[in-house]
Amino acid sequence: INQAKDSNVKGDMSQIVLGLKAYLTLHEGKYPDVSSPPLQNLVVSGDLDEIPQQQDGTEYDYQRSATCDSSGCEAVVWGKLYNAPANTVWCWDSEDHKFKESASPPAVNTTVCP
């Protein structure tokens, strides 16, 4: 069961990252602001039809650089994994452009996966 949940997390995260990349392309190299709920701006912009929910019904987590300007803009998104030790997340950041399993979520106000 937990392997199936993790597969759902990875699929949802792929959708979210595609939405983030589309948003970045159409908004002058800027990722969306952090909204409430996180990632709501991807729905408003039409880059996602709806925000996927994690298996426990919560939103996927998202952080973006405090300032996004001509010098750059970075973002990170992550969700809980179930077939792994506690606090393990599936994480993607715009610095590496790769998904990876991380033993813990990113620190507050950072934009890289640990």
C-alpha cells in the first residue's frame, strides 16, 4: 500500500513541476509567489487544473526565493513519502532540476533539497 502511495506522490510531483516550469516560461523567469494554499497560483494561471493533494489530504509544500528578479529565481517543492523512514520526502528544486529522496524537508526559507 505504501509503495502505491509513493507512486502517487511521485506522479503528483511530476505534474506540479511541469506546472512550475510552464509558469516560469510564461512569467519572465519567475516562479509563482507562495500563496495560500501553496501552488494556488498555478491553478489561477492555468498551468495546473487543480492542486494535487498528498495522501493525507494536505497540500504539497512549496518555497520560492524571497526575491525573483533578473538575477534569478529559485524554487523547491516536496511531498511526504510513505514507504520510507519518518520525515522522508520526495523533493525537486530548480537548482538541480532533479527529483530526489531526502531524509528531511528543506529548511525554512531555502530553495534546495537537503
